[in-house]
Amino acid sequence: MQKKGIHRKHKIFILSVGCLIFMLSVVSIFTIFQHRLNERFHTALNSGLEKNTKEQTAHAESVVFDLQRLLHMLSSSGAAAYADGCELAIQNSAIQIDYLSAVQVLTMCAESEDSHSQKAYAEQLLAGKEVMTDLGEYPFTTDPSSFVLLQPVSGSDGLSGVLRARIDAALLTGGSVDSASLFQKTYTVLTRTDGSIVYADTPYPNDANLFSSAFQGGIDSAEVRFIQQEFDKNEAKTIRFSGKGNSYYMSWEPLSFHDWRIVRFARSPDVVLQTEMIVRGMVFAGICLIALTAFFCVSLIMLLLRQKRRLETQQRRYDALAQFNDTLLFEYDVFTNRVTFTPNARERLALDAKCLKGGSGEYYMQYLLHPDDLENIRTTIQPSQLRLGETYYLEARLRCRDGEYGWFGCQFKSIEERDEGASQIVGKLVDISDQRGREQTLRQAALADALTGVYNRGVEALINKQLEKDPRGLFFMIDLDDFKMVNDSYGHAAGDAVLINVAQILREVFRPNDMIARVGGDEFAVFMAGTNDPTVAKNKAATIQSRIERVYIHGSEQLISASIGAAASPQSGSTYDALTRAADQAMYSIKRNSKKGFALHHE
């Protein structure tokens, strides 16, 4: 009892340590996740702000360039000339276009306090060049937040007047936040290259400096220096910095006129969605999920234990039934590549005790299967090609307990599959050695010539099948000369004896695997696979001729001879019919001349 208590406490301790490690792992994972999420989130915010800044810059330049084209078109069309002496005005809330006579413009330039810049403007206009003033430059505009485009209008005597367009700087910095943006609000500032603010849609005063404003707003001096260093590089940039407990995102792009820059920035409170909110939500969801998972796992473990006991009972019944059955059962797990046999398989096949617990499928294929059946088995049992529940059948030779190979019929089906195909295959093996023996005897009897024991005309299918595997071969047609006279003079018994002797000579002359057939009363055909050498054909024919001449006819001194024709494959054909015709032609060329000879067919 005391040992059981200690054992229980030990389990509780291990379980507690495991839970603690699990919780620490979860916290670590969420911490790492939040860090990576923050990095990716900041990158996305910078990219979004940079895109908005580029779009704002393109918008500002488009406004100015479109207005320049409009003024140029009006001056070129002569529409402004008709306004001389009368009032021309085009205006909306952000743009005002009017016409000034040459006298008005030159007077304004002469009376200006900044005579140097105005003199330069007057010279440009008189030279027919357009002018863009700075923001709030008097006397062309009295609004400190607008600037002016001046387009000269030429007459017959030179400068006749000027088209003036006054543009509110808010038109360059205005625009709503993109609906796809991650910011609820962004701020836009028009600055010079030294950071001085030209115009702002923020509480910043227009005569302030971007860097001093940032410092006054609570940004650390080191961060301000960093901003200034990046700003001084005179190139487009997007940066992130911290201040007052917030993150700031800033992006700027240079404009193609004056030395102005579009600067946009936003604060972390202006972000639509905060990563901390996401992580907190995920942590809460994760805790709930862990609790549900723990409950599910306990329930599943109890269910699996119950199912395991049922499976063990079924396995014992299965093994017991297999002992009384001649059928050998097996199971193949594709993904672990393991084959398991029933106990009675050891009584028939060359298996060890490991086969009951599962062994390598490749090992059993190499060890049990006849080498000639390996390729067929691999081709047939392709897990990706097997359909769930469909039954398949094949026959193969397996190594038996006595070391000899026996024929077995294998019936199998897939009972489980995954995306890659069948994952679990079950099947049975039935010994069909006796059945195959009977079938082989019947096949041989059907193909054998009753008198000589060699093949009959059924050899045609065997030769065609061999030619499909290897097109090379030699085909012989052997016709006994004047054989009818032997039958007529000495009787059919003597003729049959001659045929039997000739068949035996052919068996001895040719290789064991060569196909010898009697295809007519006194005609034999022989097919040698794997060679089409004319020298081999000539030597074989000479040997046959010399051996046949020694055949003895009882009660006679008459000699037997033969006319032999041969054809090579594939030169003379690659089927039985084609080779027969070719060898016949060669043989009959001998018959027509002197008989007793050999000829090889030539195309």
C-alpha cells in the first residue's frame, strides 16, 4: 500500500512538472510570436505609410503640372488676349486663376520690397518663361498659405499680360486616409530640405522647424538627431522612432519643384489595430483551447484504452481462427513499410517468428518472392493506383519451408487511404501449386506434337511473344527431301521413326530454350532467340544436314537429306508469318535447284 502511495505521488510530481514545462513553453511561444508579429506589423505600417506618401507626392506634382499645362494652353490659344482691358477670373476653393496686364505685373515687381527676387521674376516673364513663387510671396498673393504660378502671355509688342494662378498649399497636402490603410489618421507637412516647415495640416506653426518641433513635442534628443541625419541624406526615406511611450512612423518624398518635401507621419495610437490586442486575444483563446484540448485528450485516452482492449480480444480470436484455416493472411502498412502474417504462414512459407510482429516489406519481397516475379509485383501493387475497397488478384511464386518455390494466388484490397494513395492493405495467400501444375500440363499437351513431342503450330504465339521482348532471332524451315517415297516404300512406321529421329537431332543441335516445332508432315521450324548472325545460321544448317544423313531406315540403305531455309529477324521480318514466308522462299530456292542444301533469305 505504501509503495502504491509513493508511486502515485511520483506520477503526480512528473505530471505537475510536465504541466509547468508545457505552460512555460506556451508563454515562450506567445512571447516569440508577439515579437515577430511586432516586427512584421511595424514593417507593414512603414510600407503602408511609404505608399501613402508616394501617392500624396504624385498627387501634389499632378496638381501643379496640370495647372501649368492649363495656363500654357490658355496663353497659347489666345483666350487671354481677349481679356485685355476686362476682368478674367476662374476660381474654386483652392485655386484662383486671373489675368494681369503687363503694366500691372511690372508695377508689382517694381514696388515690391524684395526687389531682387521680383526683378528676377520680371526678367523671366519678359523672356517668355513661366514663374513659380514661394509660399505667401507678396505682392502676387496676400495669403501666407498659397503660392502662385505666372504664365506670360505674348502679344505683337512682346509681353502683353500674365495669367496668374494662386494655389492653396492645402491642395498639395490634403487627401483622406486610404480605406485600406492601417492608420486611422496621418499628418502631412510640407518642408524644405533643411527641415523648416513651409505648410502643415497639423498644430505645428508654419514658421517652425520639423526637428525643433519634434524635440518640443517630447521626442528624445537622440531620436531627433537620428531623424535629422536621415533627413539630411536628401533622399526618400521611411523610418520608425519612439517618444512619449508611443511609436512614430515617418516617411518623406522630395517634390520636383522648389526644394520642398512632402512629409507624412503617424503615431501608434493612430493605428487601426494594435498587436497587443491581437496577442491578448490569442492568449485568451489559447488558454480556452488548451483547456478544451486537455478535456478532449483525457476523454480520447479513455476511449482508446477501451478500444485497445477490444482490439486485443479481436486479435486473439483472429489468430485462433487462422490456425484452423489453410488461407494465409497478411497485412501491409504502406507508410511504415511493414508486413505482418498470421501464425499459420510459418507452416507453409520460409518465415521466422518476426513475421508475426511485422517486418520490412522490401525484405520479404527480396527473400520470399521468385526473382522473375519481383517486377510484376512492384508494378501491380502501387499504393497510389489502388482504389479503396476494390479487390485485386495476382499470382506469384513464394519460397516455401523446404526452400522450393510454390505458386500462390494473392487476393488483396486497400482498407485505408491517404492523399498519397492506399496506406493499409490486407490480403490472403492460397497455395495453387497443384492447380498451376495441372494447367501447365494441359498447356504443354495442347502445344505438343503427338508423334515427336516437339511443339506444334501453336508455337506461333510463343515466337511472336519472344519477338516482342527481343526482335533479334534466326528462323529455320527444314523440309525432308523425298519423304513421301519413304512412306510409300517402307511404310508409315518407318516414316514415323525418321520423323522422331529428326526431332531428336534438332533437340541436340539447338539450345534448350530454342523453340522446335513440327509444322507439316515432313516440315520442321526452329526459332533461335537473341541472335541473327548469318554464320550461326550456316553452321547450324551444316550440322543438321550431316546429322540427318546418318539417320538409318530399317531395311534400306537410302540416305535422308533436307532442304533448309533460314531468315534473320528483324532484317527479313519481325513476326512469325513474315519469317515463315522469308524462310520458305529460301528453302524452296534449294528445292528448285538440287535439294539437300541451305539458303539464307536476303531482302
